[in-house]
Amino acid sequence: MRRVLSPIFFFGALVVAWEALVRAGIWSPVMIPSPLSVGEYFWRAGMDGTLGGAMLVTLRRLLLGYFIGLLIGLPLGFMTARFRICKDTLGVVALGLQTLPSICWVPLALLWFGQTEVATLFVVIMGTVWSALIATDHGVRTISPIYVRAAMTMGSRRLHTWVKVILPASLPFIVSGMKQGWAFAWRSLMAAEIYVTILTGFGLGQLLHYGRELHAMDQVIAVMLIIILIGLLADKILFSPWERFLHRRWGTTE
Amino acid sequence: MTAVHEELRNVPPVKLVVQNVSKTFATRHGPVHALDDISLSVREGECVCMVGPSGCGKSTLLNIIAGLETPDSGAVLADGKPISAPGRDRMVLFQESALFPWLDVMGNLMFALKLKPNLNKQARREVALYYLGLVGLGKFAHSHIHELSGGMKQRVALARAMAPNPRVLLMDEPFAALDAITREQLYDDIQRIQEERPKTIIFVTHNVREAACLGDRVLLFAPRPGRIEGEFPVPLSRPRDFGSLDVARHASEVMHALKHHLQSEGMEATE
């Protein structure tokens, strides 16, 4: 009960302090809107479908790019872990590109693909692939060789060993790699959406951008809150079940 | 039911012959001669313990017999047939349990049994439960690995190694990480299980007394190059008590030879 009450009290107090600060009139309401006006924006934009539509557009881009990124990154990670030649070539490329902030892909994507969905997709994929690849590679490398040796004595070979031993043994690392990939994908998409106006869909990033253009601070803050909320929910829905499962099975600490 | 009976039938232990086996590893500090022209013969159902200081090649020899490593020259024969790869006739018990944490206890045993053809799911379950019972862990079939104590893990690992009904058991310091009391219980268990389901056993250890307690014969290995320095038969009746004077007497005989050897080589007996 206490664990429910204390956050409610904390965030309630936060909102009250916010409202009090605004009423004190130190800053212009253009710079700091009251919680009430942010709430009003939520209501308005929620009812006319602006928020829902933007969320849908953003999530569609995110999920599509993220899963394509995983589909490319995970197998490549297994390959760099397995084959020396892949590690020395692709592995180096991955290490280099992972250090590149994803926003840096935007100019290139725009020149290649124009102001299209493909451009944002490309940026999200680039954000996901390399971190997923590196995490998988790291996971496969860190598993104890004793598992493979034990499996071999029991008659496991090649593909069976990969599917039944190496894959499950590296699962904890892969999940943390997927989580990291998600964080990168989310950040790169927001960067791309703020930077690039794409006429085929109006996402949260663009909503944020136009909030700035229109000097609509209530919109800016509301959209930021929604972006935070989506990040938190994704963590709870996409990753928490996995992490609980791993915790139960492996006995790893959370 | 008949399939299970057939599966649980005691298979005859194997005769192992090691013929002139040599193995050199390349390291950063130059080549290390892990095994130098080792020859040795192990009778059907015999338990041979290999002791010696670190780096004397005893674990390497065990891995070669397991088929996990290949010798540079020489051969290992199991009932006259040369060994070239790991096989279910030779199972290994590793120092760490090597149990798969993503499977529960039953899943670990089933992993070994699923790779055996000619058994349906029901039969495999029965076989797995039999071996869990044999190591006294029948009630823990659905426990997760991390919930087990170190001794229980090694028992499960033993059950998993026994499950494919091998003819040779290769043990690589399996009890080194356990506390003394747990270890002594396991000595009793190993001897009881060996009575019920005899296997040819090769047991690598640092612990001379452990070797004297379990072995029909103790081989003393020496390093640089890895070789067999001495051989000590332990003609004591079974079951043997780890704390008994007879075991202590045989152990001190081996220990004496080990110390003598180390002194002549100018090394310290650190174990």
C-alpha cells in the first residue's frame, strides 16, 4: 500500500508545486504553462484525434524499424561471434557505426530517400542494428564454453548445439541487447521526426516540432510527457516479462 | 515399459587403452608439452584416479578420452576401437556442474535423453526419474538449477551424465568446489552408484586422499612434460570410508611420492 501511496503523493505534490509556481507569476505563461492548460491541451488534442493519430504513426514507424533492425542485427551478431572473418570485418564496422549518433544518419537518409517514410525507417534501423549486433555478439562470446562441451558429450552437434545451447545460453545478453536497441531506435526516431517533416504521416516528433514553431508550450510539454509515457510502457510491456522470466530461471539479479 | 527396461539395462563397462599419446599446446610463452608419450590401460569397471600438480596434463588426457580434444600423436581405444569424437558411451562430469540454467532439473536430464533415438517421451521421463532417484533427488525434478546447493547441482550433473547409460564416466575434479561434508556424502554416493551401475571411471583430482578413497588405482602425474610418475594400487574392500586409517595410509604413500618428486624438481608442494 505504501508503495502505491508514496508515488501518488510525490507526483501530486509535484503538480501542486508547478501550479503554485505558475500562479506566483514569476515567469511568463508562454514559457511555463500551468498544468491545467497542459491538461486542456491533452483533452483537446485527445478528443480531435491529433494525439492518437500521432502516437499511432510514431509507434508504427518505431515497431517496424525496430523489428527489421533486430531481424538484421541478431543473426549478424551470431555470425560475428561464430566466424573470425565476420568479427574482423563486420564487427569493426558495427563498433564504428554504433558510436555514430543516430541523428547523423538523417542528412544521408534525406538525400537518399527524400522526405519519405523510408527515410525515417532507415534512421531507426540504423539505430537498432548495430547495438543489437554488438550485444548478441557479446552474449554469445560470454557464455561458458563448458555448456557446449557438455552438450557435445551428450551427442549434440552443430545446428542442434546452436539452437538448443548457444541461443538459450545467450538469451539474457540478447534481451539486454534488444532493450538497448529499443532505446536507440526510440531516440533515433524522435530525432528524425523532429528534423524531417514527412507528409505521409504526422508523428509525435513533428507535433513537438510544431509546438515550438507555434510557441505552444502546452503542446510541447504534453507531447514530451507522452513520449516519456510510451518509453515507460514499452519497458513494462516489452521487456519486463522477459526479465522476470530470466530472473526466475537463471537466478540472475534484477 | 519394455523400452524403459531395455534402456535401464546395465551396459558392460569398457576397457580403455591409451597408446603413446602426446599433446602440445601453443601458448604465449612458447609451446607447453602437456602430455608426453602417455600409455595406460584401464580395466573394465575399474576406477582410476589421476592426481598431480597443476599443469601435469591430467585434465588434458581426460578431455582426449572424452573426445573433446585430439592428441597430436597416439590413440585412445575403447574396447579396441579408436576414439575420435565425443560420444554418449563416455560422459563427463565437469568441475562446475555445467548444468543448463535455462532448463529445470528434469529438462537437463531430458536434454541428454532426447538425443537418444528409440525412446518416446513417456519412456524418457521414466528413465530420467530413475536416475534422479539414484542420486537421491527424485523430489527436485522441477527445481530450477540456481535453487540447488552446490552438492545437489553435482548430483544432478551426475544423474545427467549417467542418463545416456554410458560405459565410461570421466570426472574432472567434480567435487573441488564443494565443502568437506558435502564431499564426503558424495564419496559414499559414488561408491554406491558404482556398485549398482558399474562403469569404467577416470577421476581427476588434486586431492590425494579423495583419490585413495575412490580409486582402485592412483596414478601420479608430473608436469613439464606431462607424464605418469608413479602408480599406486589401492586394494581395499568397498565401500570405503574417507576417514578410515586404511585410506589415510594409502593416501600418505602417494603424498610421500608426490612430495619426493616435487623436491627433486625443486618445486614446492602447494596443494
